[in-house]
Amino acid sequence: MSRTLTIDDLLGHMAKQIDLIDRVTSNMTEDVFIDDEIAQTVVVKCIENMGEAAKLLRDNHPAFITQETGINWKGLTAMRNVLAHRYFSIDYELVWHTVQTDIRSIAKALQDIADADDLARLQAYRGGSHTR
């Protein structure tokens, strides 16, 4: 039986997917992306994985999803479903736009969550509480 992934596990997984998307697309133009099947495959799989992590967060940590409104969790899950179930009709121009806008926005929100978490841990440590 597998364990339930923690919030940190799932957010870390999402951050790794964003890093991979960035590594694959950082020096690309939209035209190059549209013609690069390998980049398309990597990006689509990463977005699917992020959507799955969002679904697991929603299912297993609903209070966190309610609290962290900087990410469109429902939209991310919906995008995952479209990419996974309508594979033969993917609009790669939309995927490119998603990478350039939504994924960048999610990356910033994840960084904000990590920064706030680090600050809270530091404050707890300074206050004498060393547990998480």
C-alpha cells in the first residue's frame, strides 16, 4: 500500500516539472516549439504530471487548496484531463501559451509558498519550536 504524498512532496514534484519545462523551452520560440515533437511531448507530460499533483492535493489536502489561491488548481487539473484524454487533438499553440503565462505564474506562486513556509519555519525555530 502506498503512502499519501505530503503537501511538500506534491509541491516539490510540481516544481521539478516546471524546471524540466523551463530547461526544454527556455531558448525556444513558439515556431520552434510547434515543430519540435520531443519538446511537445516533454511539456505535455510535465503539465499532465502537474495536473495529477494538483488533483492529489485537492483530494488529500483540501484545506491547503482552499488556503493557497495563487494557483488555479481546478484549471491545472482540467488542463491535465484535456491533454491526457484528447491526445490526438492537442492545440500546441495553446500549450505554448500555457507555458509562457500559466506555468510561469504557477512557478512564482510555488516560490511564494516556499518562501512563506521557510519564513514560518524560521520564526518557529527562533520561537523555540523546532518541530514542524
